[in-house]
Amino acid sequence: MPLADARPGPPEPDFRLLFQSLPGLYLVLDPGLVIVGVSDAYLSASLTQREDILGRGIFEVFPDNPDDPAATGVANLRESLHRVLSLKRPDAMAVQKYDIQRPSSEGGGFERRYWSPLNAPVLSPAGEVRFILHRVEDVTEFVRLKEAHRAQGHLADELRDRASQVEAEIFQRAQEIQEANRQLRDLQVHLEARVEARTAELQQANEALLRSEEQLRQAQKMEAVGRLAGGIAHDFNNLLTVIFGASEVLEMGHPGNAHLQAIRQASERAASLTRQLLTFSRQQILAPQALDLNGVLQGISPILRRLLGEHIEIKIRCPESLMKVFADPSQVEQVILNLAINARDAMPEGGTLTLETANADLDGAYAAEHLGVAPGPHVMVAVSDTGLGMDKATQARIFEPFFTTKARGKGTGLGLATVFGIVKQSRGHIWLYSEVGVGSTFKIYFPEIREKDCPDAPGASALPVDEGGSETILLVEDEDQVREVAGSVLRQAGYTVLEARNGDEALALCAQHAQGAGRIHLLLTDVIMPGMNGRQVSEQVLVHHPGLAVLFMSGYTDDAILRHGVLEAQVPFLQKPFTPSKLRVKVREALARAERAG
């Protein structure tokens, strides 16, 4: 096979040299009418030198003849150049009298000249004038011949020759104008296409902006409702703690009393509702671990078949090699159960429930379309039904607490709100697609995690038996009724209880007790209080009683406590509302943990 010819090609032409060597008279101006290029023929005809005129304005180099008060060359040329700049098309001028200044070496002064000019624009790709090409023909001699009225025959010959030349020039200029018009038409078509494309892009960007604004408003609304729900739950938890304690004390004196049992059952139901509110507001304490969602679906399927009934077909699709997520298994099960129950209610005449998992890589485009989503590898679990479906108005409110489409008494409206809170607190994302009469699909995306990257889960330990003790407990609680109930329960269990309403009182009691050679074994403190919070109180108390056990309690949970710097791994915590038995168990557990650590 013959080798390719490796000889170099012809050299690139020097276009500047070619331009300067053109036989025609050419001058190149920038939009400011400054001379940036000139042909040798023009220099010769205008009695100028290239170095003397480049970089100077054309009217500075070629002014009107001051000795000719009727001179109009500068004014006419300026108007023509401005037409080229504004209209962006060639402009042919009539024959102009435009005198040329002679150099000093040739006696100075002005020499009468006549010119036939043509000014043409040079456009950029964006359609803006980059340069003006000023082309002239020196017709001085022709004019002089006409003015001198030379012999008719000679003049006729000259005129015929000149007429032929002018005719040729006119034809050439007509061709140039025709080509310029063609280029202008092409440019107009190109610009119209660009405008149309840009308009479409702007419309798409505006639609994306409107979607983002709607997502932001929805997220802000859900966040505000979540904060409200969390605050209400906190206040209810304090009230329920008092109700739990008082009802248990009354039951001890009136065992089997139906009214007291009703109070306890109603209190437990109210506590369940507040837990759901806290879950929605993402203030629920989770116990996350490396989790295989395929295993969760397989484990929960028997419960689903009993829960949904025989009129609903369940399909589970679990592909192999599913990546793991970092989530609380019981909370994920709660999510699936709530969605399945919601699907069952949407299929009163029966249908199909499909559960499936898949690995998913969410790209930047998806993240940009869905507020709060971080791009990267995720694991998806989808719950689909063939039920009634939802319209857009219902979909916009489906995750709001207490919003329900069910009949009065048939639902609290907290099921999907709980789903929303669990998913968000697990750093996940939930997406809903539904059509009326077709069905609904909920897709949940959890960030993928490798098991080696998971934090160590706290080791399981058996709860101590609910028993009393003789230790001294410093109880710090700003709610009087909660403090009184907790103190009464602990004293009945045999403990010595020192009560404080805030951090300052707690530190004063601690100092007094230390001076009396008494030992405080446990600090039981609320987390969020006026003045010092529970963490600050514990740090101060540990100065006087190093090694004492600390048990935190709060009606707020995960997010609120983390903001105050309290909860860390292995830190004992008592969630309000609590029953007296739960309080005794947690106190005993904290004391036992401190004894093992010592």
C-alpha cells in the first residue's frame, strides 16, 4: 500500500499583503471611523503615507479644503458612513468633489480632486458592523476633461470609453449590492431562527423557574407546618406526661376503674398522634443501620397479605445486587405499611399492589427539577396501585398533616404525613405520580451507602428490671406539673429527689449538696429550658460530681436536641410523654450504665 504524500501543502497567503497590493483604491475603517487599513493604490492617489494615517480618524486625515467655503465632501461622506452603520448595508455615493492636501515636500496646500465612492459594511457573525470598506474611483481627470470642453471627437471617445467603464462599474456595483442584499436576507433568516430558538429556551427556563418556585413554596409550607406540629407535640407531651403520672397514681388506689382505664387509653392514643406529628416534622429519634430494602420487602410481605385481603393481588419485584441504604428498618417498614394501607383504601373493589426496588443514579438534571435532591447513586423503592388515583389538587396536599380524602372517622390524615417525615429525616426523597381512574405510584429514593461507611450501631443491651433504688437524683424541669409528677414517682420508688426549676437552681442545689458531703448519683434534666439548656447544666454539675449518671428528657426529639448539642451516640434519653414505669426503667438503666462505666 503506497505511503501518503507527506510533503507540506502550499503556504498560507498573506491576506494583509494581498489587500495592500490591490490595484483598486481601498480604505478600511472601524465603527469609530478610525483608519485601520489602506491599499497602496489609495496611498498613492491620496498623496499620503501609511504610517501617517493608520490609527487616525478619516476626517482628521482628510478634512475639507479651508479655501473652499462650498466644500461638502466631509459632510456627504459622514452621512454615507452613518447610513452604513445604521442600516448595515452598502451605500453608493454620487461623484464628490473632495480636495486632497499635498505634502509639504510638494508645496502644501490642497489639490482639487473628484471621486466616485462606495461604502460597504463588513458584518460580524452576530450581525454587528465590524468594519467599513471605503472604495473610491479617482474621476478627477474625467471631470476636468468635461469642464475643459476639449475637442468634441476626443471628448466623445473619452466619454464613450468612460461610459463603458462606468457601465461596467455600475453593473459590478449592482452585482455587489445584489450579493449584499442576499447576505442580508440570509442573515435575517438566521437571526429569526436564533430569535425563535432563544425564545423557546427562555420559555423553557421560565417554566423550570416556575416549577422550582412552586416546589420551594411547597417545601416552605411543609417546613412551617412541621415546625408548628413539633411545637404542638412538645406542649402536648408535657401535658400527657402529667396525665400518665396522675392516672397511674389514681389506678394504684382504684384498680380496675373503667374511667381511669379510659383516660389511660385516650392518653396512649394521644401520645401516638404526637409521635406521628413529630415524625412528620422530622423530629423522631431513629436507629439507622446498613439496610437491604429487598430484605425489608420480603420480611414484610406476609403482614401485607394479611393486612390487604384476598381481593388485592400483591406483586414484589426485587432485583439482585441491590445496593444498601442507611435507614431505620422499623421506620422503613412503617413507610411501606402506610403506603400499602393507603393503596388498599384506593382499591375498594380490588386491584394490584406492586412493590419494587432498583438501583438509581440521580443526575444533576433530576436534582435541578426536584428541590432538596442531591445528585448521586440512590436506591429506589416504589409502591404502585391500580386504584382511584388523585387529581392535581389532592396531590398538592397529600402529605399535609390531617389532610384526608376519607370519610369522617375513617382516618386521621397522618399516614402519608408520617411517610413524608420518615423519608425526609432519612435524607431521602419521595415522588408521587397519579392519574384519576388509573392509579398512583409513590417512588422513594434513599441515598446509597456502603456498609463500611456506616457508623457503628450501638450495642444492644437488655433493659434493667423496673425497680426502685436509694440513690440521690437531681431533677431539673421548668414545667411545674411535669417536675412534680416525676419527683413523686421517683420518691415512691425509694429515691432521694432534689428538684430544680432551671439551671441556676440546679447548680445551687448541687453546690449545697457537695458541701454536705452528700453524693448526687443521677442528673435527670429537661433539654430545652429558659437560660441554660440541659447540656450546659450537665457540664456544670459534673464539675462538682464527676462520674454521675446523666439522663436527658424532652418533648422535642432528634432535630431540636441536636441543635442544642445534646444527643450523641450512647447518650441516655427519655422521650416525653413517658409513663411512671418508663421513667423508673430509664433511671435504673442510666444508673446501671454509669456503674459499668466507672
